[in-house]
Amino acid sequence: MENRNRMLNLALGGGGVKGIAYLGVFEAAENRGYTWKTMAGVSTGSLAGSFAAAGYSFDMMRGILDNFDMGKVIIGSTDEKNPLISRYIDYYNNMRSYGNMSPEEFLAHAHYGDYRGSELFPDLNEDFLEARGNFISNVVNLSREGYFCDGDYIEEWVSRILKGRGIATFADFKGGEKNDINPHGYKMRMTAVDLTRWKVITLPDDIEFYGIDPDRLEVAKAIRMSTSVPFAFKPVEIKKREGGRGKTYHIVDGGVLDNFPIWLVDKSPDIRTVGFKLDGGKSKIFSMSFPLSILKVLISASHDIGVPVYTYNTENVKHINAVKVSSLNFKLTGAEKQYLYESGKYSADMFFERFENKKPAKQYRYFYR
């Protein structure tokens, strides 16, 4: 029988391999008897949340992580041979005399001479394309030619792990709280960004736009969409027939526009919502002598650029200090993994100690796009 006094809704932000810290959060929650009614996440938050929603305990998840070969995720170069890095180095050298060589300016530059916004992105109006068209085109094209991580490997691994608990599609994730923002009552949902329409999409709900039944969407495929960090992974392509012609939509990591989708769960009248975000800090070191440094700032420049449209009670959200580890470091040492886990557990224990001694907050105002 459900103990509603110990039941919460949960939101998890993105952060790459820093998501190991969520193991510590889940252990702290288990030790205090908390269970999750409905969860939402983006990027690594979608992965961690899905494992928890599938019924994996903290101990099980830690065992899964210990047996996962992170090194196999890397399939490309992160040096000057990487197309994205080489393009930026050329751009930097050519534009240095003009002073226009920041990562943001690079991503807004017209790198592709055959770019025609109205043809590539017909769902977007011309005024928007004039301001953002080059950026969107560059994220799509540069990601397709310069990715260095294997999305297939992650998707296949996630699929295998989830099937160990009987989870294949979102039909297996029923049992969450039903309301107007979660009409099907999924226990776990996540976000991604459709670059073709420049829009945050909720998975699985919004997959219906592409002619796919939300219940039949594979959870592993949705996680792959949500974790497809631009320039690290190739965008996921969804093909759809429209007006007798085929059209391709490019889906990437939801953190591009919103790295903390708490709005997917924060609307319950009687179940409190908590959230955890991974703090990595902005890198203060940027050197043209270190290609990986270039890659990191370009990925950072492509993320969380949307205008905030939702307000929430910040007292119900805890930031986890994960600054000592890079979100793209797939070759973590045992000490680095332990640091992330301990940081997550410490932050969660402190949060729950305070959370349990204060009254539920009043209803807030909600703002949507």
C-alpha cells in the first residue's frame, strides 16, 4: 500500500556523467522511505529517472553502473581531427583580427553556403530564422559531421537494462499521477528539443506529432533523444510523411532549451515535488591549445539558451556540487565516481533534513510558452 506521506514527485536536471551523483540522491531517499509517484528528467536525468521508475533500487543501479564500460561511448576524436574543433580553430584564426571569435558568434556564423532557412525549417517564421537560422543550422549540421559519442551503444545498453525489469515502451510506465499536464499518467517522462521546429518536446506525449503512438515509443529511444548532446552525439532523425513527401526532424538533448523540466511534474495539489540539479560551474579556462577545452565551451554555448517560462519554489530544489568532474568525461576514475556519488548523497541528506521540517508551500503561478 502506498504511503502518500512519503511519496513525492521528482525532477532531475541534465549534466552528462555528473548524473552519477543521482545515485547518492536515490540512496538518501531510500534510507528515508521516500517513493516516487511521477518523475521527469532531461539528458542524464532522463536516464537516472527511468532506472528508478523501472523499480531499480540504489544498490541495483550502482551495480549496473559498475558493469557499464563508459569508454565504449567514445568512437570519435576530441582533438584537432574532430570536424567541429577544426572548424572553430579555422574560424578563430580568420576572425581574430575582427574580434568576433567567441563560441556564440561561431555558432551564429553562416558556415554553410547552401543554407536556406525557409526550406530547411519551414515550420519557423522568417523573422525568427533571420535571428536564429544560422545557429539552428549549425547545431544540426556540425553535430551530424562532428559527433564523437556512440548513441547506438547507449540506446542498446539502456534497452537491455530496462527490459530486465519488464520495461520496453512507455505503456510499461503507466501508474504515475494523472492530471492535465500528464493525461496518460506516465510514471516517467522526459524532454528533448526538435531543432527543426525549435521546440521543446515532451516524451512520450509529443511523439504523436510524428505519427507514433506514445504508448509504443521505446523508452530507450526516448532516452537517446533526451541525451543527444549537440556536437557529442549525432541528432536523432525522425522521418515523417507530409503531403506525400518525406520530411526529417532532428531531435537533440532537451537541455539546449531547458535543462530542468520541473514543469512536467510540479502541478499536483496533494503530492509535493522536489528536484535536483547538477552544478558544474562555467569553465574559467579556455585555451586554443587544448581542443577538449574548445569542445566544452561550444557544447556549453549550445545549451540552456531558452527564455525561462516557468517559475517554481526554489526551496524544493537542491543543487548538487559536481564541479570537479567534466560532464563529458567518460573515463572517470573510481575516485571521481565516488566523489559524485558522495556529493549527491550529502546534498540529498541535507535537503531532506530541511524539507521534512517545513510545511508544504502554497500554490504558485505557472507560465508556459
